[in-house]
Amino acid sequence: MFVPPYQFLSPAREKAHYDLHQNSPADQAYRGFLSRILLPLSEKLKPGDCGLDFGSGPGPTLSRMFEELGHAMTVYDYFYAKDEGALQHSYDFITATETVEHLHSPKTELDRLWNLLKPGGYLGIMTKLVLNREAFANWHYKNDPTHVCFFSIDTFNWLAACWHAKLEFVGNDVVLFEKAKKDAG
């Protein structure tokens, strides 16, 4: 499900909305929230694997948590860390937490991230999933004016098929894609 582009916020209004977020590496509750993706993904990584935190926000926290586990991290955020050089390297893993629902061109951006993954790498996404049309009608998540696209289990299964990826759902909002050791597409 998508919000039509004519209803997207201007970049200035979108950033102003993000500036209201109070996420910080010192916030233990926020770290607990991010652990929902950190823990299952870190179990799959090898010591020293390098990652990209895509959509890191103004106070990168997940990247710091992975660094604390011994992984080198690069951050990228369209508004807060827009270093296009970060999107020119290959990574052992990529995270996008509470990010994909903000993408104006989700297939293009997700394909770009997929292409940055090394063979055998992981793409970890954390986002709320659309359950069905009835639930969507009353869903608070769709009311955030910066949320412009919404994903379901079927959407992620479709992406996994397109990418010839292994797919794992962890809990209600974490999705892990594993790229084949020798990429088939």
C-alpha cells in the first residue's frame, strides 16, 4: 500500500517531523527496542563483519550497538548522514530499522541495498506489517505523515522470490533476508 506522491511532505516538513524524535544511544528503552533486530541478526554474523545502518537517524544507535559487538559500521541517512560514498561499498549486512515505510521509491531503494550486500550477506528490516485491509483502516502506524508505504508478509515473500533470498520473519516486525553465497540474481 502506498500514499500517492502528491501527498508526500516536502523534504523540509519531513525533516522537521524527524527532528521531533528523541532517540539516543543513551536511552536504554530505545536500545531494548532495537534489540529486536540486533539479537537475531547478530547471531548470524561472523566476528568482524561490516555493516551499513541505512536510515540511521540523527543519533545513530543501532550502529553503535553493533560496534559494541565488534562489527565495523557505516551509517547513511538521507537527512542526517547523507554520504553517498556509503552507498558505494559492499557490506556483510545492512539494517533498515523503522526506515522502509518512509521510502518514496521502495523497490528502487531496496534493490540498491540488496545490490550492496556481499554474497551470503543479510538485509535486516524492522517495520510494522500490514495484516489486512480491515486492520489497516484503524491502524495508528498509517497516521504518521512520513509513513508513505506499507509492507505485508506477502510483500516480503515477493521480494525474497525476486532476489532468490532466504527469508525469515522474527516476531511481529523484523524481517531477515539472506543473500545466496553465490547470487542468482
